[in-house]
Amino acid sequence: MKKEINLKQIKNDAEEVFRIGGFYCSEAIISSIRKNIDPDMPEALISAGSGFPIGVGRAKCMCGAVSGAVVCLGYFFGRTTPTTPTDPKSTKCMELAHELQESFRNNHNGVLCCHVHTKGMDMASGEHKAQCVAFTGEMAEKTAEIIAREFGLKTV
């Protein structure tokens, strides 16, 4: 894991790889976090985010950018063995995921739902893409802020 991270670079990298069509929102966030914070993160984690775009497999439920960000938090703070509901790793990861989704909700009229955010938009339109690119950058940056704070990483 890197000791110093650039929050704007993480945001920009996530936005750019999504904007050019390389990855969808959730994959772009995981890719940017991997590239800029922990290059040793398994590349396969990016593919673990492949089902979340467009509100989980095009169902337009929870925003894929939020889902991809939560995958990253789970990687860094989640548990890998069965324990109890009071396991500090479990409770900490859920606390951080709650903080993340609350940040999104606070910035977007209290809503996590892709369907609500894209209502009336043409999926192929510039307006829809621009909004999703912005959500992707926002969630990549917020995820990086949380990771940096929790691990005491220096941010620039």
C-alpha cells in the first residue's frame, strides 16, 4: 500500500476510464483505488465489481458507483472468516460503508437509486453519461478519503 495518495488523481483516473468506455462505474472505482492506493490488490477484484453497473445488472437499483466503492471498503476493512456479528472487522466495515453511502445520499437528495437519478434520461445521452462519470469520481474520491483516514495515509 502506498503511504501517500493523490485524491484528485484517484477521482480523475476513475472518471477517465469510465468516460472513455474502458470500465463501468463500479469497475472504474476499483481500478483507480487499486492503481493509486494498493497495486497489490488482486486484479480479480475489478471483475468482482462487474455486475454492479446501472444499478446492479441494469436493474437501476443502488447506484453502481456506490456499490463499487463499497467493494473497495470491504477489501480493506472486511473479514475473510466467519465470526460473530460483533466482530470489530465486521462492525467497522459496515460503519465505513454507512458513512460512504450517507455521503452520497447527502449530496444527491437522499437517494441511492439509479432509477431515480436517471429518470427521464436517455441511457445513451451525454447527460446520463456525464452524471454517472461525476458520481464515479465522487465515490472514488470519498472511498480514498476514508481509506487514507483509516490507515493514516498522507493525502495530496
